[in-house]
Amino acid sequence: MNDDLPYCGPAPMPGQIWTAWNLDPVLLAVLVVAGALLLARSSSRGAAAIALASLTVAFVSPLCALTVALFSARAVHHLLLVTVAAPALALALPLLPRVPAGLSLAGVTAAMIAWHLPSVYSHIWASEVMYWAMQVAMLVPAWGFWSAMLTPRMTAEDAFRRALLVGGLAGIMGLIGALLTFAPGTLYLQHVDGAAAWGLTALADQQLAGLLMWVPGFLPLAALAAWILQRGWKAGFAA
């Protein structure tokens, strides 16, 4: 990648978006190797396929380039990692299920807050190493969190506690979304030109990002919390 550009390349114009695939050979090789290992060791090939598909969408598809143009696309990218890829990875290959869920939740929270600090965002924008460090810092704790949340063995009490923790994650995302939505000015100047090319002001793009985290972002969390409660309900009857 060009060191003068963000990792995903130049911000695409609307007419260029469907050709803006990220074909970084190192990334593709890592995804192929990791995918083969995941499918070989997975307890659920369906979940493994969802995890691989979501990671491919996040880092290879035009969504990657769109995150350079629009901060709202960055919000979609984050939601895809935390609420789709991480739960799917947890179902396919649980990661450190004995790590306290609260610790994993704290890790996810810290990474999400750091991503949205304008000073940190500037460093992520300018450094490929920082970009990938922050991706790992968000995805791995989320993988650990969902590994603890989605373990099949649970009592009704376990299910209730887990649903509350999922609610805590939803609350953090909602708080960040609200701050983005109601911020009085533009926080991420890197997106001024990219948003303009897509017919938005940078502030409107930022507000859209907040709304995406605040409203649609709750839907997969609500579905996962409901699934956890249903399993706990069944376990309670079985007992």
C-alpha cells in the first residue's frame, strides 16, 4: 500500500466504488490460511463461513475503500466486526472461553472508544501498523467476549447475566452513537472531501455514523441476547 494513503487506499468516487476492491496480497494470503485453519478446526462450518465472509466484506470488498471516504462506512465496518464476525468466530472456534466476560467487554469498550478519539483516529489514518493494531485490538476482545457469551452450557441465571452483559455492549455502542450524532462540530476532518464527493457534509456523515451505531447496531445485539435467553429458558425447563 502507498504510505501516503490510508490502508484501504484513496477515497473512491461514487462511480468507482464497485471496482475499489482491496487486493493486498498479504491480506489475501492471511485470509486464505486463516480460513483453511478455521474450517479445519471449527465446530460449526456454517459459523466459520459467516466469519470468513464478514471479514472478506470488511477488508477486501469495496467497503474497505468506502471507509476512507465516509466515516459512516467506518461505523458499518466496526459493527460488522463486533456484531457479526466476532460472534461467528466464537461459535466456530471459541477463544479463551475462561477469560472473564467482563474483562473482554472492557477490552472491546476500550478499543471502540479509542477508535473514536480524533487524535487516535488521525494516527490510525496515517499508519498502516496502527490501523491493523486497532483492528486486532477490537476484534480479538470481541471474539473473546462472544466466546464467553455463546458457550452452549448455561443455566437460566447464566443466560440472564449474559444478556445483561450484551446489553452493556449495546449501551456502550449507543453512547458512542449518541455522541457522534449530537456532536456540535466535525470530529474527523479526514472525511471532509470524501463525504463531499458523496453529497454529504462531514458533519452529516458523522451524524449518520452515530445513527447507524445507535439504531441498526442494536439489532444483531438484540437477536443474540434473545438467543441466549431462549437457550437459558430451555435449560431452566430441562433442569
